[in-house]
Amino acid sequence: MFQHGLDTDHRQRQRLALCDFGGLTAKTMPYGQSAPLTLMAKLHSVLFSLDDGLCDEVGATAHGLAHETQRILRALEAPAPQWPDDTPWAAALREIRLELAQHATPSQVRRWTEGMRTYLSGLVWEAACRHDPVLPSLNDYVTMWMRAIGMAPSTTMIDIVGGFQVSDHDLERPEVRALTEMTWTLVSWDNDFYSRNKEILRAEDHLNLVDVLVHERGHEAAYALEEANMMRDRVMVLFLRLREQVLPTANDVLRRYLDGLAQFVRGHLDWAQVCARYADDIPPGTGWWKPSPYDDSLEPLPIPTIAWWWDQLNR
């Protein structure tokens, strides 16, 4: 991060340096091999820096991000040679893309590049939402945030870091796609619970699940937080049930991928509750994480973009 000059502001560099991206990588991927794990930690540092330095806290516009993200995508599609006017983020991601080819098959590199495409398109949508006069609908927010959180490229790294390869056939199974999207969504909502105070205090930003519910439902923030907890638990319960349904007939490689999804959800929680990125603005242990669900219903949430997940469950 320092070598590429990803953040010019000294205070922001110090804040990011305390975030323990190595710890995030180790907690979410404890099964990994050393060299690709190090690459994953580099990717975390670039994505967090990109999030703060180009998106959340600098008043980014969809117009400006469209230029930057498309240049980054081209660097990932055709990483050599380096462009003379690469931004620091484009240069860092170009380097990661080149190093990735040392650990991944061409098919895995393609999946990762597509994951980055999903993520970067989400950033543009996120920037547009920040400049809209009103908050997005719950359906739009859930769709946008599962893309903009950066989990799409992260989950494509599970088999690369683990030293195995999931087949396209298994990844495209509807129930596996649903479990993958649930992982993106659980991490994105967990991030909202931990980072809401940081975003409000540092960027006067109310683009998070709780405030979207306040806007859409007309609830007080405390009630919206309780509803968000219930929504999160409904998705978590579905994830566990659907994973139990898939595992008995899964081959060893698919089992390892599904274990990797589950580990990412838990590892992110373990990292976020003690991370200085959030602890600066709110004490660790916000009280929302409980040992049993607020709501264990298997009825679909009334959110069209994700309702299809429940269709994959054998009743």
C-alpha cells in the first residue's frame, strides 16, 4: 500500500495500516497457502484503500468512477505493458493480476476478473446512489451493496488460495450461486452494522442497511436496526440449511469451496469486531451479534432481488 502510494493523506494511511489486512486474510482463509494468501492480503489493502480514497470519503461521482473503473478493468484484462498514466490503484491491481497468474489457472483468472468487473460496476452504482436526493429502495440497495462490497472477487479467491479448483458446472448450480450471493450479502450487511458510525462521523454518509430501512419503512433507527438484525438472521439460517442440503452430494472440491464461504462470513465477524477501522469510532462488540437468531423463519424475505434463494431449498 505504501509502495504504490495508494493514499496521499498521512492520517488515512495510518488508519489503514492499523486495519490488519493480514489478520482479515488469515481469519477468512485459514486453510490457505502462504504465497496466494499474501496476494489476497495485498488485494484487501488495495480494495479498502480504493473504497476510502476513491469512493466513500472524497465525494466520488458516478462519472468520475466510470472513467477510473473502466481503466482498471482494462488493466486487468490486458495487464502488460503498464500504462504511463496509471493511477496508483490501477497500477497496484495490474501488479496483483500479473502475480495472480502464478497461482491460478486461466479459468480461475477469468473468474477473478469477472468478479472484479462485478465489484467495479457496483462502485459506480454506489457513487450514483450517494448523489441521489433520496436513499435507494431496499431492493436496489441490497443489489448494489452485494456488488460494491468487493466480495465477488474475494470469493473467487477461495479455491486459488486453497490450492484447488471448483468446476464451472458446480459454481453455476443454482443452489451454489445462491450460497455465494448469500455470502456476499451477509458480509455486506455485517459491514453495515460495524461501519455505520464510521461512515456517518467521517463522511456524513447514511447509505447503509439501517438508514435505508428507516427511509423505506418510516421507522426509528432503533427499530430499523432490529429489523436489519432479523433480516440478517433469516439469510444466515437459510445459508446454513441450504449448505446442509448441498453437502451430502457434493464432491470434495465443492465441499471445500462451501466451507470457504462459511469461513469468510465467520472470519469477517472475528476481524471486524476488533478492527481499529471501526473501533476508533465505536467500541468493539456492538451488541447485535447473538448466539441464536432473532428470526429463524424459512419464509423468503420480501426483497425481489434475493427471493430466488429460498426457491433452492427443498421443503
